[in-house]
Amino acid sequence: MTDSTSTCGPHNQTIVVARVLYADTDKMGVVYHANYFRWFEAGRGAYMRRRGLAYSRIEAGGIQLPLVECGIRYHRSALYEDLLTVRAWVTRISAVQVEFQYEIARGDELLVTGFTRHATINGENRPVRVPDDLVAALNSAENTPDVPY
């Protein structure tokens, strides 16, 4: 597959709901900035599982997806006991990378936007082409039930 925009996008997203725990916050009850990446991971993992291709299955097939770049923009703070909606979708699949986009909201209020970019590597830490079954799963709609986060 050549470098291209995925057929996925916000229209083909996975939604995960998470409640802010006390352990996620600082002394002021505001979510610690790095914890948003945990919710990105929860959304990304659910995205994969709901398409029938969990990370554990990908890794059992000899492929790993290490993080190679990430970014985040903070619009508003999440607070202790907030109920968050995490949206995740694929924005790009290239020959050896996959990029996810995320939004985290409290109700209708957008709190955070961000992205993660992942390389596809083999057991020797060498780049490999994104496998066809992974491309197909990433471009598919949700089709497998998932246990809530």
C-alpha cells in the first residue's frame, strides 16, 4: 500500500466512555496532562478489538505497533468524576505506519484533540509493510462486541 489517506475517518469512529478517577487528577482535581494519552490508548484498543483484530492478535502474528509520534491540544480541563467520551478513528495508513486521531469530550464540550502515529515493525525491530489484514480491519466498520473500558 502506498502512502495514502485511509477510507476511515470521523464517520468510522469508535467511542469509549470513561470516568475520571481521583488517581487521574492532581491536588486541584484537574486531570494530569499525560493521562489523556491513556484514554487515547483505550480508544485505540477498542477501535481494534471492535474490528476483530486486537493488539494481542497482531503481536501474536509477529507485528508490533510502537508509538513514533504523538500530539495533543488541550482545550479545557477534565475534572474528577467527569464522564468522558473518547472518540478514536484512523486518519492515515501508509506503507509502514498507521495514524489515529482522537477527541475527548465532556458532554458536548470538547476538552482535548490529539493524534498518535505508529510504525509497523517485526520481531527484529525492523519496519515492515502494514499487513493486508490489518489494513482491512482498520478500514472496516465496528463488527465485534467489546467489553467496556
